Amino acid sequence: MTEIAWETVNSVEANASLIFVWTYWTNVSNWDDPPARFEVAGNFANGAHGFTRIPGQDPLQWFVRDVRPMSGATIEMPVEGATISFQWQFESLAEERAKLTQRILLTGEKAGTHLEQAKSKFTANVPAGMNRLAAAIANAFSTGKISEGNANS
């Protein structure tokens, strides 16, 4: 196993059923983290690849791994000599309440060269982003609106 150079874990709860949370999250068109834009080629499934596009930067390619419908999935983003993994886990807390947990790991031979950037970016931004995601899911659930797209249910 590759040694973990850094990791952080964040969780939020969303007022929505587990199936709704899973369907919403696996539809990449629902991912909202301006100015970044996200796209996936094909369905959200093991082996699919996607891109994060940030104005003024080269696209960042990522891969979908370890999809466990209704339970979790991992997004792996290779960076020079290392990998950033976004491990998502979903858990039903009640009929219309679910917990979302994101574990971010930095691994690889050259992980140290990316350590400070990963820490500063993800430590500062992830908790607020997860809160926005939970609110967006709850809003979509309460209004019955979910985007059509690349969801894998």
C-alpha cells in the first residue's frame, strides 16, 4: 500500500433520502464549485474519466474508482508523481436524512512536493463546499428537482 502523505476527513448531513443523495452526487452536472466546471465521459461508473476545468489552467483529469452504488466511490486525480484521492462515503441516517463523508488523501512518491498546496486548498475550502453540497441536495430534494445527466443509480 502507498504511504499517505496527508489526509483530511469531513462529513455533513443532508435532509434527503440516501437514493436521492446518491443520484444527485453521481450526476456530475450537479457539482458546483465555481469557477471550476466538471465533466465526465459517459456514465458515472468504475473506470470513467472526467475533467475539472478552471479558467486559465490546463484541465485536470480524474478517474472514477471503487464505485459502490448507494454507498460510495473514489475520484482519483493524478498529479505529478502523486495522486489525490477523494473517497466519498454515503450512509442513510433516517428515511429522509443521509450522511456524506469525504476523505481526501495525498499519496505517491512525490506527494511531498504537493503537500503544502493540498493542505492550504483543501483544509480551507472543503468544509464550506460540503455544507453547500448538503444544502443544494436538501433544496433539490424538497422541491423534487434533480438535474438529468450522467447519474448512475
